[in-house]
Amino acid sequence: MSEITRREVLRRAAAAGVLAAPAAGVLSACALGDDDSATSQYEGTKSDTNPLGVKEDAPLEVVIFNGGFGEEYAKAHEAMYKEKYPKAEVKHSATQEISKTLQPRFVDGTPPDVVNNSGAGQIDFNGLVSQGSLADLGELLDAPSLDVAGKTVRDTLLPGAVEVGTYDGKFLVLNYAYTVYGIWYSTKLFTEKGWQYAKTWDEHIALCRTIKAAGIAPWTYQGLHPRYMSWPVIATAIKHGGVEVALNIDNLEPNAWKSDAMKASADAWHQIVKDGFILPGSSGLDHKQSQTEWSKGKAAFVSCGSWLENEQKAVTPPGFDMAVAPTPSLGGSDKLPFEAIRGTAGEPFIVPAKARNVRGGREYLRTMLSAKGAKDFTQKVSSLTVVSGAADGVQLPFGLSSAVKALSASGSNGFNWVYQLYYRKLERNLVDAACGQFFSGAIGPAEFLDQCQKGADQIASDASIKKYKRGK
Amino acid sequence: MTGRALRHGRYRLLVTFLVPPLLLYGYFVLSPYVQMFVIAATDWRGLSPSYEIVGLDNFRQLLRDQYVLDALRHNLVLLLLLPVITIALGLFFASMLNVGGRGKVAGVRGSGAYKVVYFFPQVISIAVIGVLWKQLYNPRSGLLNGFLEAVGLDGLARPWLGDPTYAFWAVMAVMVWANVGFYVVLFGAAMQSVPRDVYEAALLDGAGRLATLWRVTIPLLWDSVQVAWVYLAILALDGFALVQIMTNGGPSFATDVAGLRIYETAFGEAKFGYASAIGVALFFVTLSIAVLALRATRRERIEF
């Protein structure tokens, strides 16, 4: 009896599916959205005090990624905006899932005015840019700074800040926080043991031997997110072979991953795997777990960006005094000096093209980029911003002040790469998988680079992905 | 009141109770399915209302996409093993708890406590289970390696979720763990409804525990086993939540499943058209397996 019922149910479900198919056109409107959504935008009159032409009483909606930086800093920025435009109603919300929350609103043509598109659940930038979903922020760069007299917003930004958010010559994404990527260690541990951070690769290996002999693992890494280890490998290669190494990778040039510099770097890094310098079990730890092992002093080095200090706050022992250092030089023939370090603007903010208050959105970003707004951010979340000099006079925690020092030592030798912004999948999935196998010892350096190249070729040959090129 | 009026009232009652759920079902279940078929034929990228109809291009691409095929292969391995292991363990535990005692037809000693313990995983949300087991598998401070080292089996300690050889099996073990409790209860309830004298007769005839299970319990419980099989098969074709929390498909895609591929393709790469095509493929796989499972397990029912 029950069996017949079940079969009957399946049969009827199939029949319902057939009947429902012709209705698909009607129903599809739900997810695919309407094409004729011509929303009017709020526009005010441009003047010296209102260079972006904001309509004073137009409401502004801001959506913040509630991650490592939290959302309190944004509330302060919103209060500053409100101070200037008391008649505007500012709507604030924060989420960890930007893509899932906002994707339907982008389709609908009713996105918020400012989005902090960050975190693991961010909306793919390639998708946003190629579909023309982002408003041009060029006007913002040429507007006068809110509180630095005689300078435009562009003048107040650190070098590289504009390039990172530029796609095909248009500035579409404001990356607000300035992040330094390097190798982190505890100065307390090093002072106690009398160790000195090594400036060349050979010295680094010798130091690793000493550290291992002292009963501490020289290295650990974010095993379940092994892409963190691609950063020092690429950085070492860039310092060895020059900035073209990164340029070619970003531009998906053929065999960019198999350049001589990348080979030299991969060969060098293979040493820490071969010689057993990695904390046993690292490959099975996620980023929090492995960084916690490092904070507990079980491992000496970890590769990370300058958010590390904030992320590890709860588990860092007092007096740990973490510091960041550049990757060791491979040898005398390196094109860049040891001090060269990767610094880049991160934490992306966008103004959707279909937002009703695009002008207000640009003005909000101008508020964030004011000296006051930037300083407040640095104080609240212990991170640098892309506004130059905004951290002056702010009491910085140990790790961050080491990052500031490293940046100034690096000076004009600083470098960066952006392929992960152009092609999220290439870093998050393909290079990530290759790093996992390489640093767990399953494959050697040649296979590692082969796999990375295979991933890049796959992106290059996928016609559905829009390609970007950047100059030097 | 005439019979006709009564019948009329009954229909009104039926309609009142049936229409709201059917509407909800249509709106939240059927309509997304139908939309999925439409979207699968487009190159929709999910952030603007513009899209092109590309016909079957997405499906052609799918057949050549090594990552999707690998993910589907993992689902098929789960499909073969998850129901067998879970049902076998479920039947074993249920019969020990209900008819495993010797001398009289009852469970083994302490079966009351076991029944509660087995059901624990069922009341924990899947997200908690994922996080919990991630910690258990932690190679440095996790219970599993800790236990292995404590009993002198250091050689068996592994980085579990970090090792492509073991990660998949580690995740599958959690799926079994999370589900077996429910089937212990399901089979247990079915065993309770089997008349005691059948078991008493088996006992008198000198049937051991295994013979009782194989020759008495399983044939009488065939209906429940069949239902369990279909449920577990559908579960094996999903697996998204646990995988996403525990490994996110890694290391090196060793634990990737079709559900995660859909999610990554849609929300990670903003390719909603292609993601829907994977969804359509998965839909047909699930449907055919459900039908096959029901056909293959059809047997004559034993009345008791």
C-alpha cells in the first residue's frame, strides 16, 4: 500500500513538472529580474562645499562586512556624514555574507548606496565589473579632500591605492585599509633565544636549523587555506626577478608561473618542506588553529597580512610583540633589496551603479578618506588606511608599528600583485590546491608550478571570464 | 443532514487544509526548480537582469569540467557506501537494543541509556557537528590524534582533514556518525511492532543473534530499510553543509561535492547560469536514483 503511494507521488510530481514547464517564462521573472528598471537618482547642486553634488536630504544606505574590523568604525563614519548632511537618513546594516544578502538586490536594481564588499562571501569582482554594476569613482578622486586643505582626494592617497581598484582605466573600487604582507615572528621569542631574523635564504635555512634544534618548529601555515603560502613564494620570486614576475602573472601571460624567478623561489621554499621545518600536522589546521599554534610559541614563523595582530588578539600572550619582516633574499643577483615588501590596499568599498544615491555614496567614501575619518578607523581597528599620514600621532600596537616601519624601509621598492582580484577562483581554488600539495610534501617544485600554470591557463581559456591587463 | 451535504463539508475541510501547503510548496519548492531549468539555459551572471540564452552550452561545458565530474564522482562514492554502512550499523545497534538480549526478547543491558546516546547527534545542528568534528580531527590538539598517541598508536596519527588521502573518509565517517542515531530509532520502532512470538519462536529454534537479525529482523523490517535507503541516497548526493564547514572541498578538491561546486560557481564566480546547469544535472541524478532505489528494493511484503 505505502509503496504504491510513494510511486504515485513520484509520478504525479513528474506530471506537475511537465505542466509547470510552460509557466516557466512567467516564473523566471522572480530570479532573473526585470530589465526595464530605470530608477531615478538623487541629484543635488554642485558647489564648492558640495563638489560631488549630493542631495542633502537623500537617504543613504550603507552595508558593512562584519568581519575582522567589525562595524563600529562604520557607525563613526556614518555619524560624520550625518553631521554634514543632518537631513539625510543614514541606514546602516552589517553582515558576514555580502554575496548571499545583496545578490538579489543587484538583480532587482535596488542595491544599497555603499557596500563593503569583503570577506569569504564577497561578490566576485570580475562579475561586478564585467556586468557594469559599479559606479565610476573617478570623480571622487578629483574632488577636494574634506579636511586636507588644498589637496584633492587623489593627492592624499598612498601610492598604489588607486591602481588596485582600477579596471580598464576606470577607478571602480576603493580599497580602504592598507595591508602589509610578510613573514611574522615573535620578537620576544627571538630576543630570548638570541636569534636574528635572516636576510638571505641561506641564513634563513641555517636559522630554521637552529630553531628546530631548540625544539620549536620553524614554520607553520594555514593548512586548510594553503594559499597563504603562495604569498611568500611569489614575493621571493618578485624580489629575485623584478616586478615583471608579478605583472606577467596578473596579465595571464603564457608560462608566467614557470618563469626562472618562480622556479628559483619554489626550489628555495621546497627546502622547508624537505628538511621537515614545518610544524607536524599543519596541513590539517585551519587559519585560526595554525596561527594559534604560532601564538603559543610552537612555531617561529607564519605568513600573513597585517590583520594578523587583530585576528590573534584573544590568544596572543602578553609581551609576545609580533613583528613582520620581508621575505629573505635569494642571493646577490636579486633585483629588489631585502627591504622590499608587499604592501597593498585591501578592504574594498563600492558604490553600485544602480544605487539611488550614487552621489551620496561617493560623498560617504570622501568622508572615509578625510584625515579625520581615516585616523578614527586606525584608532578603532588598529589598521592602516590608504590615506597617507593619517596614522601619524596615533598610538599603534606593536605589530602594526612594525608594519609601518617595514613599509617605510621598503619605500619605493614596494610591490604588489592583483591576479586574485581579477580572477578570484585562480587564487582561492586552483593556486590554493597546488600550495596544499606542495607544502604538505605531496609534490615537488616543478609539479607545483605546473599546477599553478594549469590553473592560470584554464582561466585564460575560459571565454566567460572577462580578462584584464595592467601596466607597470 | 444529508450525506451529500456532509461530503460537501468534507471537501471544504480538505481544501482548507490542503491549499495553503500546496501553494507554499509550489512557490518555494516547485517554482525554484522550474526557474533553475530556465536559468541553466542562460549565461546569467546573477548581478544584473541581462542574460543571453545559450541553449545547451552549459551542459556541454559541464561534461568537460574535471572539477564538476570529480565532485560528482565523490557523491557517487558516498551514494554507494553511506547507505550501506549507515543501515548496517543502524540495524545492528537497533537489534542489540531491542531484541539482542538472551533468554528473553529484550535489549542488551543498559539499552535505555544507549538509546539516548545514539540519538544525541540528531538533536545537534549540522553546523555544530561540523565544527565539533573539525576540532576532533585537529592534528595538533584534537581528540582523535590525542587518543591515538595516548594508547601508543602514534604511527596512525594523521593530519586527517589536511591529507587528500584521508580527508574524504574522515568527512564520510562524520556523515555516518550524524545519521546512524536516527535509523537506530527508526528501526527500533519498527522492531517494537514485530510480534514478540516471532522472536520467541526463533529463540526456541536456537537462532543466534546474527541468524535472528538476518533471517527474521531484516525481512520483517524491509519497508523501513527501503525508506532509509532512499533518504540516505538523497543525503549522499548532498553533503554540502558538512563539507563546506569542515573542508570547503579541500585539500586539493579531495572532498568536493556537487552541492559545493554549485555554491562556489554561483556565489564565488558569479556564474549562475552554469551553476544552475550543474543543479539540473544533479536533479536528474537524484531523481533517477530515487526511482531506481524504489524499484530495486521492491519485494513482497510480509503480513504480520
